[in-house]
Amino acid sequence: MDSSPMRPQSQQRRWERQIVDLPVKVGIYRSSEQVLIPGLVTEMSEGGMSLYAGMSLKPGDLLEVEFEMPFQRTVQAVVRNKTGFNFGLEFVETLRG
């Protein structure tokens, strides 16, 4: 019997992730009005990101994420998973698109 601790299986990802600390505004439509909530991106890749935001989201929700950088860039993303208020998002179009 093997007494070594279980090791999580490594997930192969399509894009390399970068650790970041980027403030963003997250837009979601509620009752035909767009609600903007501040959020923080903690990991990012060409295809998606890890977002912390104090809002109730569920897998499948479509969002707009507005980056607050020297130039404004808004991208659409879909919630793929969640843990508390941390959300795994997949961009509708890759950042190169």
C-alpha cells in the first residue's frame, strides 16, 4: 500500500499563465442594465484569466472585463469555474484576436 500523499494531476493548458495584479471593472447585465463591479485579475493567459470580484456569478455567465491600463481595453469572457469569489474566465476571443 502506497502511503505517499495524493498528488494532483497536472492540467495541461493551451496557454502559459502569468501572475499579475491588475485592477479591472467587470460588467454584467442584470435586468437589462449593465452593472460595473471592481475586480482584480491575479493570473492571465492569452485565453483567459483568474478573477477575484465580489459578485455572484455562475459558470456560463457572460461578462465584459474592462482593463484599467494606459489604454482602455474591454474583452468578453465566460465564467468556466468558481471558488468563492474567485472565478476562472475564458475569453470569448483570445487576446491576439
